[in-house]
Amino acid sequence: MTKLTMVEAINLAQAWELAHDPDVLVMGEDVGVNGGVFRATAGLQQRFGAQRVLDTPLAEGLIAGAAIGLATQGFKPVAEIQFMGFLYPALDQIASHMARLRSRTRGRLSCPVVLRMPHGGGIHAPEHHSESLESLLCHHAGLRVLCPSSPQRAYGLLLAAIREPDPVMFLEPVRLYRLGRQEVEDNGQALPLDRCFVLRRGEDATLVTWGAMVTETMKAAEQLAAENIDCEVIDAASLAPLDFETMLDSVARTGRVIIVHEAMRNCGVGAEIAATVAEHALYDLRAPVQRVTGYDTIMPLYRLEQDYIPGVQRIVDAVRTTLIE
């Protein structure tokens, strides 16, 4: 095993699939010669050639559309959108064609495309570079949406995404790219799709989160543990479809749920989780569901960015509120 950063693990997963499946292609803006803006594809073109790792024009609609066309002809494109805020030009292709191809052809065609994109803030980037737009994608039937929170999960989930016959949106938390290292075995073993990961067992409250917010949520759980408050932490990881079975099982034991995400509060994925808990676990709850989220505004630049992203204290305060109710 080698200790890798998340961005190195993402690179390794793409290299594994390129080496073991001749139908896999990598494509996107600056992914070839330059190895990607975050170096997630560094060295891949040199190793596998310019016909397998393709630099594209700066045109997200073209990237998504070309990926769909390639997928219909037997290829498995892994396409990169350079930042999630640049997703909008590609949405027409994603929503109108990529997500609908299997349904439209009654199963005669599938669309094995992975669309990778950096997700979220925390690196003091300019406007459009720090977006958390997962709910925009989760609302489209026919798409899987994944958001890993560690190098191991990034490696295993990306392998699974590339092997999936239907389109997968792969959201990569930008501030986790190089935040730490974790042992990752380059063995080609994929992780299961459509499942949560229980990162910490607890009996007093259930904390549901994903992506970069897993870091703050785990720190909050550790801080609360010092006060004898035992929190269970669930990394949702798969945002579409959501693994409600694991979440509801946890809520049935703890009676309290706090949902933590970086995206704005209004119409966020956390609202869907809260609604499902209310529908199926109302009588298990000992306190109202709490949401700790970003604010209903555009991510403020630079100095205020850290005030927008939920911090450890906001999570701790939300847990304490559920214990008082």
C-alpha cells in the first residue's frame, strides 16, 4: 500500500481503468499535456497516449456531448469539467440526452459516461470556482451522483463509476484534494455504489454528511465524545440514489439526526434527507431534524468563505440543540 492524497488516488483509479479496459478514454480541458488544473490526470497522456487521454476545447457543452457520442459507440469516457461552476453549458447535454438515453432507447443503448468535477470551496478561488451544485444534478432521473470524502473512497468509487453502464456525476471535494494522505492499495477493487459509509458508531445522535464536510463533522463528533455525547457519523457518499436504509436504521437507534452540507440550505440534498426521515422515522425522533448548511447566497469571496462553510462549532451547537429538545 502507498499513502496517497485524494487527487493522487483519483489519478491512480483512472490509470487502472485505462490500463485494463481499452474502451476507457479520459477527456477534458488541459487533462492531457498539462495533466489537469489540479493534476488529477498528470502523466496519463504520456503513459497511454493522446488518443486515450484527449485535450478538448474550452467548451463544456462539447465535452459532455462528445462523451455521449463516444459512449453510444462502445467507449467509456471519463470527462472532466474543470470546476463545478462551469457545469451549466453542459447541462443541456446531461439532462436532455445523457440522463435519458437508456429510457429513450428502451434499454437498447446505455451511456457509460463519468463526468468528474471539483466540488465546493475552501481554497479561496474566484467566483464560479467554489460551487456545490449537487442538488441540481440529483434532481435528474437517470444520473448517479457520487461525492467521496477520502482517498480510499475516491479510488474505489471512481473505479465503480467507470464500470457503471449508466452516467455518473463524480464530485471531487476540492479542499480534500491534498488535505491529507491515506493508505490506498492499487488493486482495482471497486467500492459498492448506492451505499452510505458509517465512519463512526454512536448512540446519541446521527450526523449525516458528505464530501469535504466529513472532515468538520468527524472533528465535531470527537469534540462531543469528550463530553460523553456519542455521535454516529454517516458519509452519504452516494447522493443519487441515497441509501436511506442505512440512515433510517441509525435514526431508529439514536432518535436524533443532524444533516451537514456545504451547499446552500434551500432545496439542498439535506432537505430531501430530512423529508424522508419525517416520512419514515417520525416516531423514532426525540427532537426535530437539524440542518447545518451553507447560506442561501452566492459563496462569498476570499475572507468570508470560511464563514460560509459550516464549521465544527456550528455542528456541535446543532447536536446540543437536539439533546435539549
